[in-house]
Amino acid sequence: MKIALVDDERIYLDEMQKLCLEFAAQHTIQPEIFRFSSSEDFLKSWQPGFYSIIFLDIFMKNGNGIETAQKLREGNDNSLLVFLTSSSDFMPDAFSCHAFDYILKPITRSRVFQVLLDAQKLLPGNSRYIEVNSNRQNIPVFLSDIQSAATDAHYLDIHLKDGSLVRTRMTASEFLKLTGEDCRFLVINKGLILNMDYIFNMENNSCIMTDGSRFPLRIRKAKELALTFRQYQFSQLRQEQKNKGWNT
């Protein structure tokens, strides 16, 4: 997750960076944080779509946050915009730029965490990871890289998109808890978990993956599982359309 912090007061840059890093550590997110003390400095290095979320101060000595946001939208930037402000009077102008949210100063931990949590639900999950112990080593595994996970006695075999396998001592329920009950992971049979981002279709009580592999569905829950998959597909499509709509 690439986060831009744009504020002309160092105290707020420091506080926002600290809170973003704290949130990332608690939610197994690998962040990249970029700090800017003015809109001018930010725009010099800005590229459309580079940042996942941009925290932008409205009132700055050398640049207006609203005008900066308008330039981003004119440049077809779909990044989530969160305004930092000491007053809510400018919110109508802020939301005309399709702002995602705003945070009133002085900022609080609970407010920043809530905004980041809401943003996390909208952003692609490519930056989220878990740490598992394999061969006496703690290995970071990105959730987006996991295709499937299957139990084998007291172990869990985690299959990654590059064809590699990570074997760890863990139950299926422990794995799901570690992912934060991430909605992309679906238990299709006893001890068998699939990442729905890699499911191509479900038919004839089988789950067909994008690489052509097949897994058996629990027969009694085949219809329920197929419905869950369709709902997930729809939610992902709707989210993609919503994200594209930030600049319309």
C-alpha cells in the first residue's frame, strides 16, 4: 500500500506516519509512505495511480489542497483522497473532488484507524501478508499470492501462484484467523481453502481454478458455495466500477 502524506506542518506528518505504520503492523500490511511538505513538492513527483491513498491537507501556506485534488482528478488519478483539515466548512468543495473521506484536526488514532480500515476494504489486497513458520524460519506470504491451502495431518500446505509450496504446522481455522477472515478465502471442503481470485468456475460439484486444476466441492454445500463465489465475483466487479468512478 503506497501512502502519500501532504501537509506543511511536520507535527502532522510525523503523527500520520506513526499511525499509518502502527495500523499496517496490526493488519499485516506492507506500506510505503511518502511525505511531502507542500502541494508543489507532491505534484512534482506525482504520477496518476501511483498511490493507493493520499492524505492531503486543505490549508497549506504554499498551495491549496482542494486545487491539488482537482488536478489529480483532471489527471485521471483514481487514488483514494482523504482530506486533513481544521474545519469542515470546505467539505462540499472537498467532496466535489470525489474525496473518500476527511479527518478533522487535531487528528486522533481512532479516526485515522477507521479511515484506513474503510480504505483497506476498497483497495486491492495485494499488500496484505501473513507470516508463517516453515523449516524453522518465519516466512512472509502475501495473501494475493496464495492460491490454495490444504491440511495434511497437523500441517497446512500453502500453494502459491508461482507454483511453490509453503508447509507450516497450522490448522485451517488458524490460517483463516491469521488472514483476518479475509473474504477472498473460501472453505470448499474439509481442510481445503481456496482463494476465490484464482477460481475460474464451479460446476459438477467441482471447483475449476484459473490454472486448470480442479478441487472437489463438499456436495451438501455445493449450491451454497457456488452462490458465495458468484456474490464475491459481483462484489469485486462492483468495487472495480466504484473505484473507476472516483474520477467521473
